[in-house]
Amino acid sequence: MIGRLSGLINTALGTVSLARDWVGVSLGRRAQPNLGAGRHVALFAWALPPNSNAGVHRPLSFICHGSRFGWRFSTFQGETPDNQSQHGDELLAKLPPGIRRVVIAPRSRPSSWRLFPRVDGGFPNAVETARHAIDALHDDPPDIVLASGPPFSMFLAARWVARQFRVPLVLDYRDEWTQCPFDFVDAGPDDVRFERLCLSSAAATVFTTQSHLEHQLASFAELDRSRAHLIPNGWEPEDFISFAQPCATQDRLGPLRIFHVGTLSGHTSPVVLVAALNRMLEREPYWREHLRLTFIGRQSPEARMALAQCRFPEVIDSIDHVSKGEAVRFMASADALLLLAAPELERYLPGKLFDYVAAGRPVLIFGSGGESSQVLVRDLCVGVLCESPHEANLSDALRMLLERRNTSLLGGEVAPWLQRHRRDILAGHAFTLFDQLIRREHT
């Protein structure tokens, strides 16, 4: 009884504390803006080094290349879970000196979830992040606030901070928010309201694909085309210095080696692929000796179970999460690279696609067409699309890959495409936009 009463009191105190902080960050006194046309960015991204998940690389590139262009950064991030910290020190070492890093710990007291909105990433996290940021930036106001999501609680925190300091807000959609078809974004009715508020408040909103941009324009009246910008994902040339021409010295022999590099989870499930493999390997024993499929990276429990359903386990291998350098080495040594393209991913260009192209290896797109197949198959001619019925097309696709595995794919349209999608080039576009927004604010 005493324990239950103590818990209720603790929750009540936490609820009052959260309500007070919410009022403080959303309705509090406006801080003095930075009146000089400076170059100080307050960056909100829940996952930053030493977190090593896939969502880290885009905001990290903004920090690294922005610093080279003369911008200063204060970053606000969440704590890194143990299961997402492998090889995080490698990414942490890439951060330029002088970055002010603020890591947001969870609130110490629970609060009543019924009394507050529910948003992706957690409403308490949004309030806590904004509170710490306003305090940290008080004596050194930002010139612009940039938020990268998911989780999209960071958009909400960034909106409050931008209003406090009266500076432009830029939203960077790495993925979709309420329009996301996957479970890694937990969106409900409150998220729709807050997404509309954030879009209406943003001086600029940045998307990674044209399809995503157009879909967002069609879905939200709060967004107009003049404030919608396309800055794709990209690749880092320095990651590939040692592997520019991996197949130039000798022919590739033996079984066809296909690597999938990256996380296997709900939006990149191998379930359909394994079923197609089982049927093809049963029907064509040739591939049992001439195909090796390796999955490199983290796997959800569901993904591990799906791979275990392969009736020919000698064909499939798994390697745990590796560093970026090791990942590039695997890509460059593969005969082909695998991209899982679920129908829901048609508006997406996964970050690994850019590294795949830079590795100079052919790509097997397994699943459905969309932005990925348009780039890899139609524009660059480096991909082979295997659509439904998968088992019938899979064998044909593998034979095409066998024929192409000793061909360098870094010529033709690929070289200029890679040049346009260097992360330093893309960051240059982003910071040109940011500079324009700041100057507009001061005119």
C-alpha cells in the first residue's frame, strides 16, 4: 500500500514538473535573438555519435561538412543504447573539434501519459530536449535551428527553441512522419496536429527524394512549394579511397556472392526473399552450389527467424554490425549487392543505395519498383529488378548478375551521378540555403 502511494505521489510530482516545463518551453518569455548574421546552428537529432545506427550519417555529414564551411554547431541528442553503440567510437572521432554536445537523459520522474499529447519519440523527450537547449543556448543564441527526424519529437523540441530565439527553423525529413508506412515511426492523432504545426512554422523543409516531397505537398496544406527543398542522401568519397576499382585486377570466380549491408528489420524484412529462395533452390539445384548470400549488419528477432526458415542454410550467412570501413570492404568485394525494396519503400532512396553505387558493384533490387529501381535500373543501368512472381524472376536476375560481375560499373552516367551526390556537395547546397534563410531573417 505504501509503495503504491509512493508511486502515485511520484507520478503526480512528475506530471506537475512536465506541465511546468511544457509551459516554460512553449509559452515562456522569448529570448533575445542573435542580431548578427552569424553561422551558429542548433542541431536536434536524437541519434548522433556514438550511436551508430543508419540514421546518424546524414546529420553527421551536416556537422562535418558544415564545420568546414565555417559554421559552428551545438547539438542536442539522446543517450545511445548499448545495442546501437558498436563501432560508434569511429563515428565519434569524425566530429570536428569545437562541437558543443548536449546529451539528453530521460526525465527522472514518470508522468501521467493521459494528460499530455503522445508523439513519435515521446512528448516528455521533446519537452526535456527543448528545456536543456534553451538553457544551453541562452548566452550563445543560434542563428538557425535544424531538426532531423525520426524520431519526430525532435521537430517539436526544435520548433519551441526556434520560437524562443526567433530564428529560422529547418526540418530535415530523413523519413516520413505521419505518412510513414512502417512501425519505426509511432504516429497517432496527436502527431498529425503537431506535424501540421511544425510544417507551418518551418522556414524550410528538406526531403531526401522528390517522391517524398511531392507526397508531402499533396498531404499538407501547411507546406508550400517555396519552402520545400530536395537534398538527397549521398556518399563520402573518403570511405572509398582504397576501393575505387575493386575488380580491375582479376576475374571473379566461384559462386555468385551477394551481400546485403545494413539492418534487417520490419521495413527491410527478408521473409519474401527467403520464401522465393526456397522455391528456386528446390526447383533449380544448380544455385545451391553457385549462390552465397551474406547479410551484414544488425537483425531484428523477426529477421533472424525468417533467415532460419531457409531450407538450404549453406546458401545463407550472417555477420554482425561492422564499422563503416569494414562495410565498404565487404561491398567492394561482393559480386553483387542486395537491396530489399518493399512496396511501401517506393518513395524512398535508402542511404545504402549511394554506397552501393560508389562500390561499383551491380545491385539486385528484390521486391517492388519505385525510386530505387528508377535510379539503379533506368538512370544508371547498374541494377537488376526482381519483381513478383519472385521465384520465377530470381533465377533470371541471378544469371544476369553472373554475367556482369566482372564488369566495372563506375563509367557512363555513374561518375557524374556520384559527383552530384557527394555528401560535401550536398551539404554545400544545404548551407547555402541556411545562409539565405538567415540573411532573409535580418532584412
